[in-house]
Amino acid sequence: MRIVQLVAPSGEPCVALVEAGALVLLRGCGSVHELAISALADGRGLAAAVRERATGNRLEYDPIYRLQSDWRWLPPLTHPEPARCLVTGTGLTHKASAENRQAMHRKPEDLTDSMRMYQAGLEGGRPAPGTIGVSPEWFYKGCGSILRAHGEALVAPPFAGDGGEEPEVAGLYVIDSEGRPRRIGMAMANEFSDHVLEKQNYLYLAHSKLRTCALGPELVVDPEFAYVPGTVSIERAGAVLWQRAIATGETNMSHTVANLEHHHFKYDAHRRPGDAHVHFFGADGFSFGAGVTLADGDIMIVSFEGFGRPLRNPLRVEKGAQQAMEATAV
């Protein structure tokens, strides 16, 4: 089952079920967050709640997907208070990502901390059910205000070294009334980072992650996540500039999803009832690692089998001098 969030021409947010070439509007809910909280309160699964709320109102998917409609996309999970949506991720879960990081920061004879972290995951990131494995890398991207939808621009600000795609799948969660994390589903994502800044010094990694990022267009309820092949590509001026086959899923990762979830949600601050979480599971490859430099207007495209239509986002490079920020006394 796949669902989406949209904004109607009237400005009203809504949720729809993806059904073949149509989007079937749901009644009585303006967001996936509201739908999930309602399903938990009623003691039923999300899929059952979606089926119950499906109406006879069907929209043609194609023009909306192609951005040729008055309907607008939203990320597939939002929170009515964006500050209560925590956007985070785990790096070094895929071998190619670890190799790219290794190449950025090593002397030829050295094994970097990045590769050691990846190898630690290979050795201890897949614990038996009910046990705890080694802790993965963890990073913070921002709150819900940084999330962008299919078709929206991802921004390289004036102070950035660059802006580059990171094709991933993200887990989408809400925290129930008893403080337990509940997975709504997963979605394709472009984690989007500043790789030039990161390459200057590994300790700039935290800064390099503080950028907009994109989800969707579809949220997949209870997806198959053992082996998920896909592609990432860059279009420039209507032609494919670069493309690569990628794969994610637990068989391609050094950690199980359960281990990533444990180490994210073990913190009390990450289990506040009503909060939403978006957590990226890591990338298998990206254009920066292939020596590609993106330019303003390039289109970044992420596609994974079983996760709906591709996620497309243009890059917008903001021009102008960086402005000094000053904190003044109250």
C-alpha cells in the first residue's frame, strides 16, 4: 500500500491512496500524521484506516506527478508543528558510502575512522532479534521545516561548498501516546549534503548535513526491504548527465533496520508522544563520488523498485555574498 500527501487547489491538505494510475482521496484526515495517530487511538493498523477512509474521489496521477496540475505535493510525512519532526540519519551503512568517505579523508596506507565504523557494522550491526548490536554513525539534519516534496528545489546556500544528492530510503515514524516509536512506513529520499565541505575536514560532517532534503512522492506502508534495487541519475538541460545502478535494503547494509531503530530511539528525547521522525538509512552511491559537480538547475532523480514513482528535485544554487549573522543582546 502506498499513500501520498497533497495540497488541493483550495489550499486544503489531504491524503490519497495510490491505486494504479489514480490517487484516491481519503476522507476525514488532512495529514498522514493525523491518520496514523487516529489509527493508533482506534487500535487498528494504518492500512485498515486507509481502506476505511477511501472515497470515490479519484485524481489522475500523471499530471500531478509531472507538476502540470493545480494540486501540489507535500512530503509524505509532515507534522503540524515542524519543530516536532526530527530529521536524522545513519551513514556508513553501505559499502560504497564507506569507500567514498575513505577516499575523501585517507592517506593511501591508512584505514580511516569511517571505514572502521563500516567494518564495525559488518561485525556487530546485525544482532539476533531481541539483542543489541554495535552503535552506528548518527547525524542530525534538522527539523521538519527542511523537508521538501517531489519537484521542489533543494538549495545550496551561499556559504555552501556544493550541493549533491544522496539517494536513500528513509523510515517514517510517530511516537505513540505511551512513548513507543511506531513505524508508519518508508519512502524514497534524497538526503542531499555538502560533500565539498565534508571533504575539507571530516569534523565538518555535521555542518555538511544541515541542508534541505526531499522525501517521496509516495509513502510505502510495510514495504519489502530485504533487497531493493534502484537507480540515481542527474539530468542537465533535458539530457542524462550521469546515471548509476544502486541498491539498498538489509542485505546491502551493514546494520539491520531494527538495530538502527534501537540506537535512534534509545534516547528518551526521541520518544516524546506525538512527535514525528524521519530517519535516513544510508546511501549506496552518489554523483560526487564519481567526480560529478552539479550545477544550478540540474535535476536529481532517485528511483527504488517497489517505492513508487521516482523522486525528482532540481538543484538551486543561491548566489551572492554570505551575510554575517549576529546575535544581539535582549
